[in-house]
Amino acid sequence: MVVANKYVVVTPFVGTPKKTDFRIVEEELPALQDREFLAEAAYFSVDPYQRVKLGNQYPCDMIGGQIAIVTESKNPDYPVGVWVMGHFGWRTHTIVKPDEDKLHSQRPYLYKLPDFGDLPVTLGLGVCGRVGNTAYFGLTEICQPKIGDTVVVSAAAGAVGSHVGQIAKILGCRVIGFASTEEKCEWLVNELGFDSAGNYKTIDIAEFLKKNAPNGVDCYFDNVGGVISSIVMSHMNHYGKIAVCGAISSYNETDVGTSKALIVERYIVAKELKVEGFQVNRFADRSMEGIRQNLQWVKEGKLKYREHIFNGFDNAPEAFIGLFNGVNIGKTLVKI
Ligand SMILES: NC(=O)c1ccc[n+]([C@@H]2O[C@H](COP(=O)([O-])OP(=O)(O)OC[C@H]3O[C@@H](n4cnc5c(N)ncnc54)[C@H](OP(=O)(O)O)[C@@H]3O)[C@@H](O)[C@H]2O)c1
């Protein structure tokens, strides 16, 4: 009999998540039924959405994607030894029923990893997975930048942001990023080819934009919301486009509904901006297209990636909390 270890969230997060919000629970797994397989986790994905997308019932299993290997199978489509990406949550072993794929809210819920060649399977959670598709579809479909456009990215040294900026460069844009440390900003400019990057904790963002985007901002890929975003919006050009990907600056707020709102509507009206929120799930049916394109760019050396890997199942909460303190550069993962 296989015993899985899984993370349970004991009570709703209040403010920044804490290690004590989690408990590790053992679960005995039943024998496999026809068309099921057993997946053993190799890496957990650690993502900001896990902070805001848990349900209303507690305790509840921690959600999340993982890269896993098939170790037992009664499904010929998923033989032993195959690598999969699955939204199984933070658990070491999972009995998977592929036929129920479409029942899950997170899509795609399950797929066999494409052949990454010599590249690591971890790409399946980063540049060649959901994160990469968020960057690819969010920028190309929502912002639709043109050659020569000025593109601004917030949380630019994170998993999605660092990827967005590089695609914008591939597409011939001028790219400006915001991140919280000098080290992150240097990485963006010196290694990823951003035209400029500013430490939003120490600079005057408006002055920085006046200097580095003298002709205004055409596209804004917003990962954070709040003050940074309202300042960027005030520097948009007429008919500028804003892809609202996330609002991490507010995820740990306890009074989102009552806090005083920043007024951005005057910029939206005056500049006739197009502001569109999106979820990568919208592009689930095209996910292999995004993965293949990103993989090709990685292989061509046009797209660089960095992974922030925490070692060990026990360190998953620390990795998660780190997202909200800006500990990571690039994609955060946990090696099981
Ligand atoms: N719409 C979708 O389908 C979709 C899919 C994936 C991700 N997202 C969103 O995209 C954003 C980035 O996600 P990711 O996975 O790439 O995470 P990430 O950027 O790798 O990690 C989060 C980063 O957010 C920044 N941050 C944390 N607290 C902040 C605050 N109060 N103000 C400003 N920045 C803050 C930190 O960077 P600094 O150190 O630079 O502050 C941190 O490194 C998140 O908002 C996430 O929810 C959306």
C-alpha cells in the first residue's frame, strides 16, 4: 500500500501566509482501478494564485501544479516512466484518473510532458508550462505589442514578468521592468536584455518612466496592481493596452474591500486605454502551442530562465511565503 504525504491548509490565510497555516497529513491510497495511474511528485510549483484560490472549506488540501513520474499504471496512455504535469496539489503521491480531466477547474489539469531534450523537466512548471503560457498569451493576445512599442512589466524579475519582458524584446519592443532589488534589476538588464529596470522601492517611478519611456508607454503587463500600476497607467499613450495578469500587491491585504482605491479611471478615459484582465486557463486549448513556441525560443537561446529551487517536501511553505517577500528570482519550485 502507498502512503501519500500531503499539505493541508488548516485555516484561511490571514495577511502573509505562515508556516503554521499548514499541516502535513498522511493518506493511505487504495489499489489502482482500471484506467488509473499512480504519480509520484518530483517538483511542486509555487505560485501566487495559491494564496487566493483556495475554497471556502477548511481544512482543505493545498492546491498547485506538480511535475510527477508515473510509477504504477493501469492506463496504457500513461505507462510507467512517463513524466506528467498535473494540478494534483502539494502531495507526494496521487492516484490519477485521466478520463476525468475535463472535470477540473484548473485547465489543462493533466498532460504528458513534451520532450524537452537535454533541458530539465522543471521547465514544465516554468517557461514551458503554465507560467510560460501566461507570459506568451498574455502579452501576444492581450497587449498585442507592435515593433517599437514601449512595454512596461511589473514583478519583472519573477517567473511571469521575466518571461514577458524577453518575449517583448523578441518582438522588437523597448522593455522596462520594475523589481524590488538592485540585483534583480541588474539581472533584467545585463542578462535578459531589458532596456531598463528600476527598483520600485527606492526610485521615483514617475521620474523613472519620464526618463526611460520619454515617448510614453504603449503596453503594460501588470502583475502587481496598486500604486506601481496607477503610476504606470498615468504614463500610458493614447489607446495603450494593459494586460492585468495579477495583483500580488493586494493578495495579503485583509481589507481589500474597504481600503481607499487608487483612481485610475481618469487615465483610462483620457487616454482611451484598453484594460483587460485574463486568466491563462482561457488559452487552455492552445497550451501546447505556447509550450512549443517557448521551448523553441529556449533552444534558440532567445529566452533565458532562472529557477529558485527549494529542496525538500518540508520546505514548501517557506518557498510559498518567499513569493510575498520577493525572495525569488525567476520561477519558484520545490524539489521533493
Ligand atoms: N492571470 C493568470 O492566469 C496568471 C497566471 C500566473 C501568474 N499570475 C499572476 O502573475 C503575477 C506574477 O506571478 P509569478 O508566478 O510570476 O510570481 P513571481 O513574480 O515569480 O513571484 C512573485 C513576485 O511578486 C513580487 N511581489 C510580491 N509582493 C509584492 C508587492 N506587495 N508589491 C509588488 N510586488 C510584489 C515579488 O517581486 P519583487 O521582489 O520584485 O517585489 C515576487 O518575487 C502574480 O500576480 C500572479 O498572481 C496570473
